[in-house]
Amino acid sequence: MEKRSVFDTSDSFRADMAEARLKSNEIPYERQTFGAGTHMVMVFEKSGSSGIRILVPEDCADEASSALEAAGFYQ
């Protein structure tokens, strides 16, 4: 199944909040970390130059984007 990115951030708290919004709307998601600082995130909970990407199944992408937009994540 193809996945689409619906939210990127370097802030783990914002990623947690976005995931909670998706979960409350029963939208499946996957968290992906990327960038040079990924090890730092895992060890020290600091973002450095890394990021977090929230992926959802392609067929849920529009619903996920709408849910995140309604919650103010795209401002």
C-alpha cells in the first residue's frame, strides 16, 4: 500500500499531537524520522537537524489532511 506524507516537523511534541489527532479520527499513520540528527533524537530527545514525517495510507491522505488542518497544524 502506498503512503503519503501529511505532516513534517522537527518537534517531537507537535508530531505526537498530530498523531493523536489522526488516532482520534481513526486514521492509520506511521512515524518516520529522517535527517542527520536522527540518532540525537533517539538518545537526547533533541531534534538537531533531523525531522519527523507522518505518513498515512494514500486512500486516507485527504481525510488526514483535513483533520490536521482543522486542528491548526497547517498554519
